[in-house]
Amino acid sequence: MSWTDEEVVPRVRSVAVTNDARPTSPVGIFWRSTIGKKAVMAVTGGVMLLYLLVHMLGNLKIFYGRESFDEYAHWLRTIGVPALHGAWFLWIMRALLLVAIVLHATTAYQLSRRDLKARPQKYAHRQRLEASYAVNTMRYGGIIIALFVIYHLLDFTTLTVNRHGVEGAAYDNIVSSFSVWWVTLFYIIAMLALGLHIHHGFWSAARTLGVHSAAREKNLKIAATVLAVLISAGFVTVPIAVLAGLVD
Amino acid sequence: MNLTLRIWRQRGPEDRGAMVTYELADVSPDMSFLEMLDVLNERLILEGEDPVAFDHDCREGICGMCGVVINGQAHGPRDRTTTCQLHMREFTDGETIDIEPWRAAAFPVVRDLVVDRSGFDRIIGSGGYISVVTGSAPEAHATPVPKDIADAAFDNATCIGCGACVAACPNGSAMLFTSAKVTHLNLLPQGAPERETRVRDMVATMDDEGFGGCTNTGECTVACPKGIPLTSIGNLNREYLRSLTRR
């Protein structure tokens, strides 16, 4: 192998700082930067995590029986009455969650695109030393969770694909869905993906928001594992109970 | 030692490039990795071929000029060691060693194993300094710095800007490099007057240069020959978010 004179002479770009076309308002700077977008991801992830924790605990009410669970499901639609009218609380929460999901997904998409573009060529000899399984499945896991949420809403909120599909009969709707093996399987896979997502996402979000002490990070990692196991296991107990005949 | 080397050869920025295999005999285990490449290059020159281009300068592990990806690891298998300080005793006789340049969109290959790291210079140029009137050095004791702050600033100041963090990061992110510089200067009283503009401008330049974002994989800190900790990235995030709430 040898070089010829016709080869392009490598040029090192001049060392100069370009400031053109940069936003000047704090919000503009924040939204355009990778750190700002990650902060949005972190906060919206936290909102959804909080919601999931409450959702999971609520689901466990199914073990108190049909009547108790259906009553709880009905109560969810009347929170805040009479200060709030009808299902207002529910709709406010749905709007909040929708904003969180849209922002989380938008920033995830924009950052992922950027990240993939920043490393266009792979190594012939690839070695990952540090990244865990949870880290490497954040993107695919997120997509699985998003697809699951769509199915989940069609199943239990709009009742479009629910086999029982009677409004107000939350208990029977759940039992009918989890009596189908592939619905249960999809549910369990999605919950495992969710667990992995939280396992990396929780402390990662904390660092994005500025945690920078090694001791605090260690505690946050433990908290992330506890939260991930608790939420995944909590959600999965319901379909398992239906399968085992404990709930029918 | 007899070695099989698979080295990335690329004539210039526009060339596609490919891994080329070379057999190298009688390598001394006491040679440094770069000396081993020197031996190969001497042979290539005698055979009328072009030598393998690679960056190097001090060969003492302090200048940050050298650096290649060896068997998928930036700076090779030894912890906290630059390529020049890596010795062939780390490898075994008969081994096949893959040698590749840093891979990142922001670090385009110039030739073979040489990449253009001037993106780092532009990040430094946008805030990695303190503005002082030059002249005689001020009395050191005039500005007291607590020991723990001085130590933390020094730990971050040890960054040599080699780019191993970017090479190891699956996103080609320069967060560890930028965080080391920002943490170093923002911790010290001398860096305080430009604390907000520094982090804002350096992050903006970092993003403009086409480096990826941080996904907290932790690959960078493992590759770093100076052991810059991941907590510096947390501190960069904190400094950045703080700077946006102030003028």
C-alpha cells in the first residue's frame, strides 16, 4: 500500500469558535442543548415513574375482590368531586401524562438520532466494558413500552380490543384479557422492559439533573433497583394471579 | 513475540479505508506499543510501502497526543494507561491485535490511525480558560482554596484531552472531557467570574461540533487514562442547568 500525489491533502480545520445561529433566550438555549433535552427526559420520566408507582399499588386492590376493585375503579373517575366536576381530575392527569409522554418520546428520538449520527462507523473489534444490559436496551425497551401502552389503552381504557369490554366492570375486563396467553405474555415482557428502563433511567436521570456525589449515586442506584423490581413485580402479580386462578 | 496485527489503513479523509493484516516477528515484550508500531513502520519503509500514520508526542503519558483503539478498547487493555505507556508484555505470543483509530463523527480520520481532534480545541477555545491580565504571577496565598476543592479541581485538571472518552462512548460524546474542564475551572475561585458563560458556551460548542449526548453508559471513565470520574458529568449537568437560571 502506498500514497499517491493525487490524494486529498488532509486539512485540520482552523481553530475558531463559531457563535452564529445560537439561541439567546434561556429556554431556547436549554431546549437546543443535549443536556437540556436530557433534563426534560429526566423530569418527564420522573412524572411517569410516580404515576406508575401509584398505578401499580392501585392494581393490587384486585386481590380484595371484584366489588372492592370495581368500586376503586369508579372512585378514580370521581377524585376531587365536588371541588372538581365529574372526571376532571382524571382528564387533568391524562393531559399531564400525555405531555410527559410526548416530551419524553420527542427528546428520546432527537437525542438518539444525534447519538447514532455521532458514531457513524462501528469498530471492527467491539468491546463494551461497562454498559449493562439495561443501558443497551433503553431504546428498544422504550419502543416496546410505547407499543404496550397503546395496546393497554385500547384494552382497558377504550375497551376496543377487550374481550369482555363492559364499562365499569374493571375486574372482569382484566380477567378476560389475562385469560388470553399472548396478552399475558406481552404484558409480562413489557413489564420486564419497564423494569430495565427504570433500573437505568432512575439514577441516570438523577445524574442528568445534577447529582454528582459518588455516595449519593450509590444510594440512587440501590433505589433504582428497588423501584424497578417493585414496580415490575407489582404489575406482573396481577396476570400471574389470573393465570394461577387466584383471581377469576 | 510473534504477532498478527490488523491495522486500519486509510489514505485520506475521503478514502474508504480497510483493516490490513501484517505479521510482525521478534517483538520484545519490553517494547511500548508505539515502539512496536515504529518497528513495523521501519520494515514497511524498507519494503517501499507507506508507514502506518499514528499520532504521538511525549511518549510519557502526559501530552494526550497518542491514542488508538486496541482490541476494541481505547488505549488498550491496561487501566489508566495511555497507548504510549502500554507495553507489549500485556499481550501474548501469537496474538492477533486489532488496531483502529478513534471512531466518532466529530473526530474525522485524517489518515490511518490519525484523527482530527480540533473539535476539542474549539470546546476549550469557547470557555476552557480564565481571563486574566497577564503579568507577574500573583502571590499564591492571596487566594485561599480549601484542600478538598483543590484536590477535586486537580483530579479534573489531569485530563490530557486525548479523546479516549469520545472513542469509547457508543454515542461519540465529549461529556467527560467537557465535564473535566468545566469542573476543574468552575471549582476554583479563579474560574468564578466566568462560571456561567464558560459552561454555557462550552456545552454549546460541544453540541455544535457533532458530539453525541451522554446516556450514562460509563464507558468513557473506564477508557480514561487519567481516571476522570463519572461524577464530573453530574457536576457538568448541574453547572449547566444552574447557569441557565442566572445571567
